[in-house]
Amino acid sequence: MDPGKIIAKPDYLGQAVAKREKIREIIMNFISQEILSYCEEKSTLPSELCQKLEVFTRENIPMSQMLIGKLEASFLIFLIRNYGIAHILEIGTFTGYSALAMAEALPANGTITSIDINPDTVAIAQQYWHMSSHAEKIKCLIGDASHLLQQLRQQEQKYDLIFIDADKASYPVYLELGLEMLSHSGIIIIDNSLWGGKVIKEKTHPHELDASTQGILAASNFAKNHPELFTCLLPVRDGLLMIGRNK
Ligand SMILES: C[S@@+](CC[C@H](N)C(=O)[O-])C[C@H]1O[C@@H](n2cnc3c(N)ncnc32)[C@H](O)[C@@H]1O
């Protein structure tokens, strides 16, 4: 069955599609398409269903450049498979591509709790997840992430991987709450930490930075300067800030 054929498109989704390619170029053009294709060719990629979800999203959903894409998905899969990651918290579900890619890599008892404020894109995510044998591992919470994280931290669950990929201005809040829920050997990954290169204006044009760039910088600086954390900022796609505990 072709999932793309059975999924209804909400009417509003067509409106911004024309701008999609241009925005994508602006956000994450650090390496050439040729090099990216080569890296993807040599990497283990998510399932065919996941790739169909990627194509569906790119063809039908505004702001589809928000998807992590194949190479970043492959990197997350590598970490999950090799470092005993069983419980994941994702902030920013969108159409469910990254959640599905990560679920496929988890052990049978693994779980993902994924949060998003937009019920329309979550509905698409759920239609695709239900076609996967890994659907049972994924739980989605709909609402504002700051609010939902406050609730989640009341529970005892700790997460081995926390993937932060939602509104950038709230990144410091997500990081602070995420650290409370991180398992002893857990990793936090903050996506878009290069923000199309805008972050390098931190020292030269500090007064020109928008709220998103400021949020990313505040989270990155907090982690880098925290005595109990170590960081590594990888220029994969739009920048992945890896955060772990000094042990
Ligand atoms: C970059 S996309 C996530 C992409 C997804 N991780 C993937 O690669 O498939 C960011 C998502 O964050 C969600 N978002 C934005 N602000 C939010 C908030 N305050 N609370 C929860 N989700 C939010 C948006 O609705 C959007 O779907």
C-alpha cells in the first residue's frame, strides 16, 4: 500500500509549499548536495516507510525543511543502536519522521515520548506510525512543550536520549527541564544549533539577533559553561549540539 495515497492533506497545507525549496537552501546549506548524497549513500538509512513519509512531507507540507533528513536520522539510529538507548524524549514531532526513524532503531522494550503543539501534523505522523511494526513504542503528547515537560518531570521516568527540535526561543527552558529527566549516561541533542549560520553573529552583531537565535545561543552557552556537562557541536545538517554529563 502506498501511504502517500491514503493520507488526506489538510487544505491549508498547500499554501506555503512554493517557498519550501528556497527556505531549505537558506537554513542548511553547509555542505554541497553532492557530498550530502555521497554521505547518505554510505550510511544506513531509515526504513522504506520512513522514506515515504519524508517524500510525502517534502511534497505536501509547508516548512518541510524542518525534517531532520536521512543523514541526521542515520546518525541518531547509530547512537541508539550502539549506546544502549532505550527511552527517548523528543520535543518537536512535526510529521513524525524523526520519531519513526528512532523507534525503528530502539529495542523491543524501547519507548519514545514525542511532543508537539500542532495536532494537524501529528495526525499525519500517527497515520504513518500506525503502518509501522514499531508504532507501539511511540507515544505523542499534543500541547505546548514547556507546559508538558513540567508535567513529565513529576514522573519518575528518565530518558537516555532527549532530542530537542521545536521552537528555538524556548531551547533554554527545554534544556533545563530536559536535564532533570536525563538518565545518568544520557545524551541531549539540540538540533539546529547552527541556525543557518546566524549564531556566528553572537560577537559581531549581538543586537541584531532574533529570538530564535538568542534562544539557541543561550542554550549552547549554558551547556558549554556548565561545570557538570560536556558538549560537542557537530556541523551535521543545521548543527547538532551533543550534551552529556562529565562522569
Ligand atoms: C523542526 S520541527 C520537528 C521536526 C521533527 N523532529 C522531524 O525531524 O521529523 C519543529 C516542531 O516543533 C513544534 N513546536 C513549535 N513550537 C512548539 C511548542 N511551543 N511546543 C511544542 N511543539 C512546538 C512545531 O509544531 C513543529 O512541528
